[in-house]
Amino acid sequence: MEFLAIGVIAGVLSGLFGIGGGVVIVPGLVLIAGMKPETATGRDAMNARELASKHLLLNLDLQKAQVSMLEALLDGRIPSR
């Protein structure tokens, strides 16, 4: 139940203020769920990777992704600043 509460609070604050959910999720997992900071950070990073991967595949399937931009990023032609 505490995970659901953390997720709802993170979602509401992200929607209202435009902040990243990890700003709320990681401290919530540490303070409320009693996780170690390393575990909470790892879970948040894993969640972000999973979500980004699914959206990339969805956008490629819908032909909305800019494949040339993706190729340029993967090739290193665009600096990662």
C-alpha cells in the first residue's frame, strides 16, 4: 500500500509542477518504505529505462520517432551535453 501511495503522490506532483517523478519516488522509497538509498535509486533508474524503452518502441511502431536523430545520437555525432 505504501508503494501505491508513493506512486500517486509522485504522479500528482509531477503533473502539477512538471518535475521528474524520481525527485519524489527515491526519497519516498527511502523514508516511507525503508529502502536503502542505493536500492531506491536503482529501482527508479530501472523504471525509467523500462518506460523509455517501451515508448521508443511504440514511437518506432507508430512511425513518429525521428530515426535519423536516433542514429545520430547512437553514432555520437551529436554531443551529449
